[in-house]
Amino acid sequence: MSGLIQLFKMEEEIKKLIKRYQKYAEEKGFKLNSNEKVVEGVVRALLIREKQFGKKYCPCRKMTNDKKQDKKIICPCIYHLDEIEKDGHCFCNLFFKNE
């Protein structure tokens, strides 16, 4: 039963974090990926990394084990704004430019 409870808690954490990133995106003038499965996958990976490493490190970027360098890839990473502007989305496809 504890496995089921942990799964339920994880699903609740995913929903909360998606809402937080949705609000963040709206405040910055962009949006979340319209593909909910991609959003859930990225957010799930962020939460797993947080449990493993203590921070929500971008799952699409390689960690270096250098705290100063790795701080740059805590979601939302320092690269996402430039990537959204240049490519229309961030590297992990969580955030997209409003069209």
C-alpha cells in the first residue's frame, strides 16, 4: 500500500509543479507545451532529479557535479529565455513562445 500512496503523492506533486510552471510561463509571456504528456514527463523527471540530487535539475542537460555550474540548469534554467526567443521553445520543450 505504501507504494500506491507514494505514487499518489508523486502525481499530486506533478500537478502542483505544472500549475506553478503554468503561472510562471504566463507571467513571462510564454506558455507550456500543449502536449500534456511531454509536460508531465519533463516535470516527473524534474521531481525525480530533485529527490536524487536535491534540486530540480533540467533532465535534458548533463550535470557536471560542479555546484556552481549545475546551478545554471535548475529549472527554469538560465538558458530557457534565450532558447524560447531564438528557437520558439526551450531545450526540453517545456516552455514555448506564444504565437
